[in-house]
Amino acid sequence: MKIVILSNQARSMSNFWSVLIRRMRAGGHTVVCATPPGDADAEAALRALGAEVANYPLDRKGLNPLRDAGSFIALLTLFRAEKPDLLFATTIKPVIYGCLAARVAGVPRVYATITGLGYAFEADSFFKKCVNRLGVVLYRLALSHVSGVFFQNEDDLRVFRKHGILGPDARVLMARGGTGVDTARFAPAPYPPLPPAGPVIFLLVGRLLEAKGLHEYAEAGRLLKARDVDCRLQLLGPPETGLGGVDLARIRRWEAEGFLEYLGETRDVRPFIAASHVLVLPSWREGTPTSVMEAMSMARPAVVTDVPGCREVVREGVNGWLTPPRDPGALACAMERFVADPALVARMGAAGRELALAEFDAETVAGRILGDMGVPAGDALSRGSGPDEKGVEP
């Protein structure tokens, strides 16, 4: 079988779908990874998995209809040339334009994965409401004839049903755990010194987006600094210049004011997780937050917002704390609990590791997805040999 996996970044594809690709290749299938160009290292990592790489143009965050039309035409040309038996599309624009192009090209089986709702569904301004209405129409067209739609949480499914995006005969599949986490690569690591020997170190991993809760994180840092709490707040992730991005100048001002430390971006988040105690993600909404699952696998507790996606991976009082969204005061209080009682770090961290092994292991998640698509797959391969870049949400 020839399978095309379609995504908006080679980096995110090598990060989050490497186990799925390995399982497909182990089953004897030809895998073509279709991504925008520009990341030679990530493309090399995909080829190292045994996949082929094909490029197509994509403006990930823009709203230019001519550029989006160009993406559709390029994908139509690609599908007609490759003649895949199955398309597996993930992230917003690849799902919309990929599924539409696959329908025109006559791809026999098409599966879409909803990894999050994105900018259009925040709808807290007139402009976003307009984008939302356009997104609903495009999603409805794109998903009207697909073989199945994977959702990572029930909340996103309810939103799609509320907007009438899915028809009555749509085949809905649940990909609980999202892409999962390679629990062998993300093994438990010793903790840095805890109080009184050293401060509690909090880490947020994600693209520099408002919707990741960056403003709330910085404000929580200001509140904790004002209370003289012995902790450090760190931020790791690539800049985002599109809609909803937080510019680097703002990040640098927060640094100068002593609210947080910006660590830049990386191709391997594991050393940074190992150098921290607690993962923080005050996101407004997620599909399934990979950064939290990776930290859990490394035995780190988490403080997240009580929103779709985040509440699927954090159990209140077990492997972390849930806080109200867009509430920096509540976020600061939850973080301060680890400073007041450092023993919580190890106890909740151990619980998170157990949860990652039991429910979010990438091999298990990949096996479920392949089974739902009816794709014969090889046995789980040895792990720890995949790309070293993980942890940035798509």
C-alpha cells in the first residue's frame, strides 16, 4: 500500500509521527511524507525512517486565498502523480486542502486528524468570527467524503458537531493520546536540587503564541516574584510570526523585568525537561499537548489549564494541577504549591510516568490509529532511534 502523510511542517511530522511512520514501514507500506520545504534536517530524519519526502507550498498561518489555492493545486498535482491508496492528513490547512485535493484526485481512502481547533475557533473578535465562519465552510466541504475523522478529545468533536461540520454518516474515530509519547526515549531523569538546596524550576514548552498562555505565564512570574517565591520560570520554543504570535521584543521585556527566562528553541527538549521540576502549560485550548506527555514520561508533574486537551492528560491532584484558563493568579497559586511542598514533585512525577506508560505510549497509540484505518502494520520496532527534536506543538 502507498500512504501519503500530509502535514504543515517536516519538523512536526518527524517529531510527532515517527512511530506511526516506522510501524507503516514495518508493515511493508510505501510512505510518502508531504510537507512544505525548508527543513533539511527534519526531512533527513523522515528519510532515515524509510519514508520518501515530497514538498508542496504552504502558508501555514496566512489568510491569502491565492496562496491557499496554490497549495490546493500543488497537492492535487502531487496526488495525481503519486496515486496513493490512502491519505493521512493532519493539522488545519493540510486537512482542509489535502482532503479536498484527494477527493478531486480520486484517492480511495482519506483520513483526517484534528489536532486542535486553532486560531479560527477562538472567535473572541469580529475578525476571528469571520475567519471561523470561513473555516467552518471549508472544513464541511473537506470532510464531507472522507473515510474517517480522528479527534484527540471529545470537546473538539462537540465543537465540530455544533457547527454542523460533520455529516450524520461521518465516521468519527478517537485518537486518545494524540500522537502519544515515546516512553523509552523520554525516560525518567533525576531532578535538579529542590528547596532549600535550589529553587523550583518551572518550564513552558511551546511555540511563542498567545494561545499557549504566554501572557498568563509571565504575569504569574510577576506575582511570584512580588511574593518573593523561590522559583524560576523558563520558556522554551520557536518564535511565531503569524497570527496570534508573541513577538520576541515582548519576551525580552519580560526577561528584563525578571519574570521569566527565555531559552530559545531546540531540536531536543529532553535536557531542558531534565533540568526542570515542573512543566507548565496555561494554554487556552489543545488537541492533546505533546509537551505535557513528554514531561510526564520523564516523571515531571504539570500545571495546566482546565481546557480541552490539557484535562485529558493531567489528573487533578494526581500528576499535577488544573487551573482556570486566562487566570494568572490561580496559575501562580498552583505553581507555588510545589515550592511550599517540594515533595509533591517526586510524588506527582512518579504518577505521571505511570500514566504515560499506561495510556499514552506512542506504540500503543500508533497501533490503535493503524487498526482504525485498517492498515496492516509490522510489530513495534526498537525505540530511541528516532529524531531528537520533540516537544513543540503543531
